[in-house]
Amino acid sequence: MAKAITLAEKTLDQTEPNPAVGALLVSAAGELLGEGWHERAGAPHAEVKALEAFDQVPEGATLYVTLEPCNHQGRTPPCTQLLLQKKVRRLVVGCLDPNPKMQGQSLAYLKAQGLEVVSGVLAPACTSLNRVFNKHITTGLPYVTAKAAVTLDGKIATALGQSQWITGPEARAFGHRLRSQHQGILVGRKTLNQDNPRLTDRCSPHPRQPAQVVFASTGAFAYGLHFLDPQPQRRFVVVGNQAGKARLEALEAQGILVLVADQAVPDPKWALQQLYRQGLVSLLLEGGAGLWAGFLGQNLIDRICLFVAPKIMGQPAAPGFAGDLGALGLAQLPSFHFGPTRVLGSDLLLELFQRKEDVYRLD
């Protein structure tokens, strides 16, 4: 199963909205007979690749799969029927599929067809492998990662607004890779106007550029922003109901999809629902502090990547990354679980997760 997990990790973040899955076919003597992984949505499932060399699997062989095989028709046929056709007699599964169409139904069906089924092998690692899928398939909301580069005292810029660069090149390169690992990137209008970010991955060897999403209640932008340049990737602006019609028409004329809320300030959960309907199942929130506060206040951040530089700002007027959450008691504070930490050059990356089951890693 550990080997199957490493296979699934080959295309992690590339199979959305589907889960990443790895599969192995092993003989009774422990010999590897076949292996496969799901490469992208619409491509053959891992089980198909692992079994493709056989009309019927050898007697005594065991199929190991990180996730419960599908038992419904999607872009591809159900894998349960493939297992029966190939005469698989023993199946070992890492974790159940949280999809409401599944949740153990495949395993029950295969058991009824006479297969020996073992489940729950390395289940925590197999579950955390698909934290994005687990979230969106059960809630209808994208998985949200929030990232920030901060000093030891939690500041993202000096009191004068200087922020480039708090962290070193290794941390910045990792931040760029995070962009490729998500389908969309979120920023607030103030951050866009002040920093004029390109909102692209310019460090990875083969980047997948994310859709660009800006929260701008009024729809007003400064001139000369990279966001307003023609872009190959999709662009969205989330505005309130007080935004001027002329501004919205100008944005739409540039190929930007405008999402208009019912209130003056768009509700973050409403915005996530709209973006999910546009096919975005994973989003990277980069700032600013007001947007962080809005998402934190509704428990809409699933993962935090905090790049901590070994520096102390020491300026009370310097901005922090989380914004104003209001007067909360200790029991009301947004809370997270620490994940793995790593050193990136001279900086430290702290990963935190809202759900403990998202934390586990095999290594």
C-alpha cells in the first residue's frame, strides 16, 4: 500500500476534480505484476492501468488500491466491473471513497460477488492524500489554502508598506509551486493595487497557471495592473451589488467573468460556491489581511502555509497577515493542527490544517 501511495503521488494536484489514486497487482509470491495511477480527469483509472496486461489475473494475485474502486459510470466505466471481468479475487483498499455515491458501496458489492476484501490499510495516509477531493465532494466548496510570508512577530510588510522581500528565494519558489498546485488564486483589491502581482507560477518546470480571482467590492482598479492585461488563464472579479454598471461592463469586455453578490460586500462562502460552480475545486488565498479575516471568520480556510523569516519587524503599525477578527474569547479563536515543518533556505515553512485527518503523511 505504501508503494501504491507513491504511485498516486505522481500526479497529485493534477487529477482534479478527481482523486489521486495508485494501484498495484501483486502475485501470491509477492512479485509485482502491474501498476498504475490516475493521471488526469477523464484518463483511465489506476485499476485499469494496473490490470491492463491481463485478460484474467493469475490465481492468488492481490490488487492493492489506495481508494475504494468506483461503482458508478462517470467519464469512464465503473472499475468494479473491470475487477470482475479480470477475475480479481482479492482486493486490499486503503480508504473508502467519501463520494456520497460510494462510501463503501463498492466494497459491499464486490464482497457480495465473492471477492475477499480488506480495507483500512494505511487509511490515514490514503485519506490525507486526497484532502482536496474529500472536501469538495462532500461540501460542494473548494479546498482553500492560505499563504503568507511573515516575520517572527507576524508582520507581512513594514509600517511604510515595504514587503519585498521578507523571505528568501527558496521560500518564494515554494510559494510559486503552490500556485501551480491550485486551480485558482485569490487576492483582495487592495493587495492587487498595492503589489501588482502577476498571480502566476514562474518557478516550476512545467507550471499549471491558476485562474485569477480578485475580491473587489466596488469593481474599481488602479491603472497598469498585470491582472488587467490579456491573459490565457481565466479571470474572475467578485463584486458587491453597489458596483457601477459601467465598470462591470468594462471588465467583462476584457474577458473577465464578474460575480455579483446580493450585498455590498461579497460573502466569502457565497463566493466560494460560485467559484465551485465554475469548476474550481482548489484555491490559494494570498491576501490581503481583510480577505484572510473574512475567510477565517467563517472557518473557510482548510490549510495555512506560513513562511516565517528569522526577522523581527518591531513596528506596531506594520500590518499582520490575519486581519481583524474582532473581540473573540480564546475558545472562539480559529484553531488549526500543525502539519510537517520544513526549512527553506533561511526560512521556515509552517503548515497547518483545519482538519486533523488532512495532516498525516506516510513519511
